[in-house]
Amino acid sequence: MLNLKNKKVIAAVITQDNKVMIAQRAKNDSLYGKWEFPGGKVEEGESDQECLKRELREEFSINAEIGNYLLSSFFEHDGISYEMRAYYVPCFSGIIFLHDHQAIEWVLPEELTNFDMPAPDKPIVQEILKIKPSFLND
């Protein structure tokens, strides 16, 4: 039977000092060099928040506080439909260590458009730009 349900991917909009963190994909990745909002695929039985906490621990060695849902972006990759759900991460503890990425940048919201990002991340950028005043006060 055909599965019409989208696979879920969760993305983090990590904020600090009125800036947002983006991460650059590493060489062993099909999207090498692109900048993204970090996150990953939801595992079976895992909530969005549990997934994002796990992914940020695995990718950056940080313990994140998962905030409000921002929006969803829909895309297809290798014939599979995905829903990418973005959440604010207003704070975290720990020192960032790069396990899966080659770099991170802390940028002002208006600077996000200067970075080469995959198509699924672009609606997140547009939403951040649209709601910037409330975004900066979170």
C-alpha cells in the first residue's frame, strides 16, 4: 500500500543576542557547502521536541530548550515527501562542538539571505524576516 504521509524533519532556529545560528554542511554530505537550520529526521515514537533535543545533542553537544513551533516547509528528496517543522530554540547549555558540520555562523536575521541555503530552509528565512521584531524579543 502506498504511504501518502510525509516523513518529518525538524529544524532548529537557535537564537542568541538577536542573532540566529546557521550551520554549514560538511564534505561527506550531498548538500556540501550549503548553510542550514540544523536538525534531523524524527525517529519512530519520538516527538518533535525529543527529536530536536537529540539531534542538537548529537550534532553540537548542546542541551537545547525547545521553544515555540514556527512553521512547516514541504519538499521532496529522492522521491520521498518530507515536512520540515521549524522550532525556536531560545537557549541552550554546553559548548558547541561540530560533529556533522564544518562551520557555524551567528547572523542577524536580515543577513540570512546572503547564505546559500537548501530550498526547504528558505521559507523559514522568509518567516523570520517577516516576524523579526517579535523574533528578536523571544
